Amino acid sequence: MVVSSIPVDVSALIALAEFPDTTPRGIAGVIARLVNTGELGEGERLPTVRELAGALGVSPATVSQAWQALSRAGLIESRGRAGSFVRPTAPGWLAPRMRGMAAPNDPVRLDLSRGTPDPLLLPALGPALSRVSARAETGSYQAEPVIPALAAVLADSWPSHAESIMVVDGALDAISRTLEQLVRFGDRVVVESPGFPPFLDLLDVLGAEAIPVRLDEYGMMPEALARALHRRPVAVLLQPRAQNPTGASMTPARAEELARVIRSASDVDHLVVIEDDHSGLISTEGDVTLGSSLPDRVVHVRSFSKSHGPDLRIAALGGPRQLIERVVARRMLGPGWTSRMLQTILLDLLTEGTSIDAVAEARRQYYTRQRALGDALRLRGVAVAPADGINLWMPVLSERSALVQLAAAGIRVAAGSPFLAASEATDAANGTRMRPGGSGGEFVRVTVGVLRNGTDEVADVLASAAQHLAAGGY
């Protein structure tokens, strides 16, 4: 990264773009467009507040407020007396689309960007921890990787019969390890669009081609999946409930439709469906899986991060014995097994009455928060679809403009573009409009699950940002 210690000349900056609106939001909007288009590059030092204020004929406080909004939006950063700079990209240990999801650490009044559950709604770990053995013992490095009592609880709660169930370190670990057993360089994988950005990053690492399939309020559209299957993919990767980012959930009827499409397709005899049920226990919809119709083709993943805490890093995956045992065998040459202490904690949380009640209450709270904000936004003219889980997919006239306007109001949401496959992200950047409730177009993701109060006030700000198009059309 090249960092310039020489600030961008004020006259050069003004030459790059006009400032028809010299309010804090207007100034921030112009700078955001210049950063977004690359006209202001990573690491470039910006003019001082006083220099730009003098050139624009406004008070330093006005420019300072614009700079603060840009900082909250993650576009610039202050380095004290050294000045303000265009923010570098996120750390290199994050994959490209995950960098696009990474929120800056700058404090905001309300952070609705992170896609994490409300920590106040997670069941308490203290009682479970008190019942765990004081020693981390294991009898053998080759012992069964899942403790029997947890295996029994998981099997009883599984949405369809699974020949084998194992425990791994989170949903992404499960999906990554399954894809590694199925995908070779150049293979194609069907994904949801919009979908979860790390899935697309995983496929890039594996050298696979993502085939995006549009969604409606019930998830993947059968006719779109049928067209995608003509390209002979080796896997279909979907989220059956509380889809991230849209909040769509499949019905049993939709699951059967998708299964029928797969059964009737030619040249996909070895295709495997991978289901990421990451929000299952906080979803208000019932269990749903294609595994009821395609038991020999479905790997179902159930994560406990949203319901019991992201840092537990536990998920279960179940499916055909032969495939699951391949995953287990490969994992035994790496981490081996998920800590049996953590498994014991999860078992306690899944069977102890107080913890069960806490998860049920969280499910009710998330439903209430989703419905309240969704209704409030629709009342204000923003066409958001009904959603399940903790996230809401909000159409906006301009993604970048919405991020800046919300940052100016002290609210952070997630940019929508990382959730789109490469071709659709390009369409979105070029202003191509697509169906509001489905995929493509310009959107932002709002983590409704952490919105505890002030729904009407937040809806006012979100609706204003969604309907705002800054000067320059960005």
C-alpha cells in the first residue's frame, strides 16, 4: 500500500467533483463517491478541515461533521495530527468478500451491520460451565469425535433421517469441509443470490464457479434452479431458514418443489445439496429440509452460533454416511475433533430448562423486532419483504449514499454488494435494478436482531437513507 503524506490539493479535489450541496451530508456524499470510484485512492491524505472549509465557504464544523460521517461509514480514518486518510482495506487474513463485510471499529450510536445475535438474548453460560469437568480429559486421540449423549440429542432433533451426524467448529467449517470433498477445480456450484459472502469466497479458493440463483420470499426459485442445473453443477448450497441476508425461509412445499426439480434434472446424478441452517433454533419457521425427499443427496448443517453464542464455534452436520465419514477422516488429520468440553457445554444448553426457555424467548424477541421494523419501513414506502431471523434486506436507491447518510446519523448497516455474485455486483454498481424482495439491485443488510428499542426513529432514518440519491448519482 502506498500512503501519500502530501494531502490532496483542495483545488484538485474540487476539480474532481462539484459540491452542489455543502451540508455535512452533501460534502460526505461527494467524497464517498470519489473513494468509491477510485478517484481518491487508498491511503491518500485528505485536505485539512480548515482548508476544505475555506475553499467551500462553509464553517470548519460543517466539514468536520462530514469527515465524522465518512469515518463512521468506514471510508476514511483520522490519524491525529497527521491528518485524515482514505481508509486502507481490511486485514489480509480476511477473504475479499469478508473484507467487504468487516465493520470498522469506530463507535457509532447504533451498529446494525454485523449480523450477530443480541448478546442479551443468549442463554447464560455460567450454569453450564459449572457442571463441566474441571479437567479436559480424553481417553484416546482416535475416540469417537462426538460424545454419545450429544449425538443422541442431535439425532432426535434432526429435520430428517441422517445416516451419520458429526460436530465441527461452526457452520463455515462444516460447509468448507463438505465442499472440499465434492468440488474440484473448475466445477460449478449453485448458490443463492443474494447469498452469504464467505460462501462465494470459499468457492473462489476452491477454483469453483458460482452459479447464482434468484430468490423470492420462500428462498430459491424452482424455475431458476432448473435453469442452473443445465450447467451440470456438483453441488447446491442454500440456507433453508432465515436466509442471510434476506431473511427468506422455505416452506415444506417449496422444499419439495426444489427436490422435484433436482430429481428430474439430467446429468446431475452425483449432485449434493448442502443446507446451512445457521439460525434454526431462533427461526420462527418450522424445520425444513430437502433431505426428506433426497436423503442420499443432502448434507444438513445446523449451527448454534445465533442461538447460543458465536464464540462457542459449534455446528453439527448430518447426511449420507459415506460422505460424512470422508469429512471426519480428513478432519482427524487436522484438528481431530471439536473440544469435548465445548460439546458438553452445548449438550447442557440444549437440555437444561432455563437455557431452552432463554432460546425460546430470543426467538419471540427477534420475531417481534423483525415485524416492528418491517412494518415501519413499509409504512414509510420502503419495499422490504417479510423476514425471518435477525437480518433484513433493504432496497436503496444508492448503496454508497445510504451508507454515508446513515453514518451521518450515527447508524451503521452492511453494504449489499458483498452478498452478490461478481456479475450481479457489477450490475448493481452500474445501477441495474432488480426485484426488491429478491436479488441484485442496490441493497443494504440491516441486523434487526440487535434493535431493542426506538424502532420508529430508526425506521425514519433508514427510510430517508433508502430513498436518498446524492448529487452525482452514486
